[in-house]
Amino acid sequence: MTSTLVETEDRREYRATRRRGLAVDLSMTLATVLAALAVGFLVILATGKDPVAAYEALLTGPLERSFRVGRWLEDATTLTLLGLSVAIPFRARQISLGAESQLYAGALAAAVVAIFLPLPPVAAVIVPLVAAAAAGAGMGFVPGSMKARLGANEIVATLMLNAIVVRVYDYLVNGPLKEPGSSAVYSERVQPDSVLTPLTDWFGIPLGRSNVGLVLMLLTAAALWLLITRTPLGYRIRMTGANSDFAEYGGIRVPRAIEWSFVIGGAVAGLAGAHLVQGVYGRLEPGLAGSLAFEGIVVALLARNNPLVVVIAGLFYSYLRAGGDIMEQQTDVGTEIVVVIQAVIVLLVTAQALPDLLKRRIARKQAAHKQVGAR
Amino acid sequence: MSSGFDVVLSSAFLAAALRVSTPYLLAAFGGLVAERAGISNIALEGQMLAAACTGALVAGYSGSVALGALSGITVATLLGLLLAALRLELGADAIIAGIGLNLLASGATAYAVYTLLGDKGGTSGLDSGTLPTVPLPGIESIPVLGDVLSGQNLITWLAFLTAPFVAWLFYRTTFGFHLRAVGEMPDAAASVGIPVRRVQYAGLALSGALAGLAGVFLSMGYVSFFVRDMTAGRGFIALAAVFLGGLRPWGVFLAALGFGAAEALAVQLGTLDVPPQLVSTIPYAMTLVALALYAWRRKRRGVGQVAPASL
């Protein structure tokens, strides 16, 4: 079957448009990051510090020693998993802020299994991971079904769940799960068989607390990309996010798609909790996740909710976080400047009129160019 | 459980409940005004934090508590206007822009404190003082009532006056009518000549100012210094109170008061055998249930009563 000339023309034009869109997206992301770094530079300058020395430490520091690389990769694993966990509901246009509750639920489930349940070697790693994913998924199901079935506001529901789970976690770490006879607030260590193998064992160079969770994270990202782009469920989630009325009209059960997006996101956040317990700390500690849960949102936003890009964004972000700590040690510039840079990125990314304005201008210029050519 | 009742009825608990409720009340009213104006202000947390930090720093360096409080409120108001500008001028998603502003406040306050004082934790090294308390001569000597009401901070009184003020503003003034019209249906409001954008800017400025007052109370009333991330999620709880209160002034008042009382109770019960963390989950669990019931009822009726803004 040969296509007509008009068809090939059309297709070529379509592809060119897509390529242009992608190029604009990529350059916009790059421009956003550079603009945010510039803002940070100016702030450091304005507060009377040396921005060049600070940025040198920030941008080259994490690669200078192997254990710093390990610190970066370990942080990136957790952060990327959290970014992925937010990106899926975001794809269905659901603002889930519940990664924190899902992470802590996952951490608790993984810890309870890995500390108290005697299991044969390989199962000892896998079963806690599965338990964590299930606990996270359950924690995602609550606000998901409230939103899908009742129309309850998912932002408030997830925020309330965060408040509840964080307090219950705090209680359990300080009470029933505290290591007996210890004055410090920790749980017992997980059984040796449940530990995610450190990358140091694989490569023979000191890589800190980074572990095979990194590989697990990469596999998760690939699986989620396949799910979103290549499966019917992913299609339903995407259509729900693009236009839920149209999706409903086309026969998609929108509430189901919304529910699934929360459950899948929750499972991934649960895995992030398991990574902290089985890989990074080896036990439960108070305030395990810090501010990571909210920073996962930033990563998802920067990657425009594309699972593969989330990996790159997560690695980039953690690099800044790791670099910020080194910058603070080597210069007198506080690591908090990294948070400011992150905030500027979020604000620039969400200012949607900016890229659209630019795209429209490019399109107009091209149209004008074509008219001139036709003449 | 007699000891539990003793705690609830003690004047120390009641006084603490008023004190703890203060930031919740102010921030919740800030959230309410923004929500009814049609732009969700999830940046309450950041606005409080920025105000708390600015207030303590300015008061500490200038020696004037009033100037500190005023600059704190100004900064929070500007953040409210910035959120409105991002939403209205640049088409930003209000929720995501709010998250960005929260991050900005968290990073910028910590950076400022570290740069100025070289302290990671906060401004406890800086003598910034607190806003005045209000003694009530006459009532002071009445046994329980005096202990509860007298000696509360000025801002606590302001917080409790905010409820009638916002109710008056919403239902008795032209501005309030415009604000509600804009939030419910901006196109309809615009068609009858209401300046939609200007009303939304004004609403968000007021929202920021109220959150700022809440923040100033934290660093210049509750305690006398700024601590890093000292808002500790209060802005989000206030936002929940907005929804739990059904987007109505007196409903929000009761919800915010409930959150404050529950937190004070959790602190007071710390002396008993009940784990305080578990007690403090009660208001959040209640909110979750109320949220579900509210949505369920609305669904059965088929139409919403008050449309939650841009969510």
C-alpha cells in the first residue's frame, strides 16, 4: 500500500511539529535550570559571599570522591522513586501530596517484616519490598477512592493522611518498635539477609550507603514508562488527565483510572520507604524522610511527569542536594540556597504561559517565514 | 478517666487552647478568603514562615517589635500578591505555585538566618522580644476566667476578632459580595462589571496578611525567636480547617479552634499514660471522615453548595 503524496507531506509536517515541540520543551527545561542557577548565583553575590567558589563546590564537589558519588546515588534513588510516585497521579491530573504518608507506611511495613519475620535468603529481601509496596498502595487507595467515588478533595485528604501517619510512625518508633534496652530512638536493625546489597560490594570502591535499590529504581522507572505509554491502563490514566469529560464520553471509567493512579503511585512511594529501611539506614529512625516527599513533587514537575525524564531530574536534583552540603563545608554559603534554587525552578515550570508564549512566537515566525517562501 | 477531665477543665489547658489556636485561626481565615476568591492559597505555610522570620530578624536588629511585626506581615502580603500574579498573569497552577512558594520560604528563611547569624537552628541568639500581652484589670482576679483570658497575647485577641470581621466582610460589604461572586463564577462576575482580577489580588493580599499575622505570632508571641521551619505544617492544617468548616466563616472558626484545642490537649495529656502522638491524630482523622461525609452528602444531592475554588 503506497501512501499518496499529500499523506507523506502531512506526516512529515506532523513529525516536524512534534520535533519542534520536543526541542522547545528540552530547551525550556534547560533554560529553567540555568535561570534558577543564575538566581542562586545572584543571591549568593547579594549576600556578600563568593558565588564562583560556592558554585565550584556545588557543581564539582559530588564527583570528587567515590563515597560522595555514593551519597549522591543513594539520595537520588529515594528522590526519584518519590518523584515517580507523584508523577503517576499527576498524569491523571490528581494533585496527590500523599507521598509522605505512603513512604512512612512502606517503611513501617518493610521494617516489621525485615526485623521480625524469619525468611530464607532471597525472600528476605523481596518480601519486605512487596509488603512496603502493598502498604504504600493501601495508603494511596484511601484518598484515591475518596476522590474517585465521592469527589472528596484529594489535596486535603492526602495532607490529613500525612499528618496522621507521621504521628503514628513517630509513636511506633518511640514506643513499641524502639530497640529494647536502648536509650536512643531507633528500631532494631533489619536481619542481615534483608539488607539491600551495598554497591560497594559490587564495585569494590567505597560508595557509602548506595545500594542495589538504585537498580530497582531504574527498573521501576522503566516499568512505569511502559505502563503509561504502552498499556491500556496507562492510556486510560493519560486520557483522564488530558480531558476527563472526553475520556468518560469515550467509555473510559474515569473513577477507576483515578483510583489506579493513586494506588500505583502509593506502591512506588512505599518502595522508597523500603529503600530507606533496607538500604540506607538498616532500621527505622525518627523523621526518616526529611523533606524528601515534597521535593519529589519538584522532581516530577521538572520532568513533566514523564517517568524516564523523572530519573534524569531526580539524579540532577540529588546532585544539587549533595553539592549543597559540600558547598557548605568548603565555603561559608549555606546549603539552603539549593532549596531556593529548587523553588525558583518550580515557579518557572508552573508559569505555563511562558513556554506557550515562546512556542507561539516560534510558530508565528515560522508561518511568516513560510509565507515569504511561498511568494 | 477523672484525670482526663481534670485536664480539660483546668484553666491552664483552656489558656493553652486559646494560645495554640491563634495561628490556626488566623491562617485558616487567610485560606478562607483566598479560597472564596477562587485561588487556593496553599502557600499559607510559606507566608507564615516568611513572616515569622522577617518579624524576628527586623525586631532583633531594629529593636522595635512593632516594626518587626509590620515588616513580617508586609512580606507575607507580598507573597500573597506574588501567588496571585503567578496565577493570573502567568497562568500558573495555584497549587503548584503554592508549593513553590513554600519551598522558597523554607529555603530563603533558613539561608537568611544562617547568613546573618551563622546559626543553623534559628534566631535564638538574637534578642527580638515579643508583642505585648493584654492584662485585663478586674477580670484578672476572677479565679478561672482570669487565668484563661487575662495575659493573652494581643494577636490572640486579634485572631478571635477575625471571625466576626471576615463574616462581616463577606456578607455585609460590597467587596465581600464581589469576592464571593468572583470565586464562584468569574465570568458571570466579569459580565456585570466586577473587576475580577483586582478583587482576586485584593483577596490574596488579605489572605497573605492574615497568614503573616499568624507567622508573626509564632516568632513574636508564642516564643520570642524564629526556629527553622517553625510553622511545622500549621499552614496545611489551617487549609484543612477551611474545608472542614465548609468554606464559611463560623464553620472555619470552629474547625480551627478544634484543631488548636486538640493540639493543646495532646500536650497536656503528655503527663498521663496516653501517647500524645496518638491523641494528636484525632483531629486529622476526624477531618478525613468529615471530608468523606461532606463529599458523600454533596454527591447524593447532586450539586455542590459552595464550589471549592480551583481544586
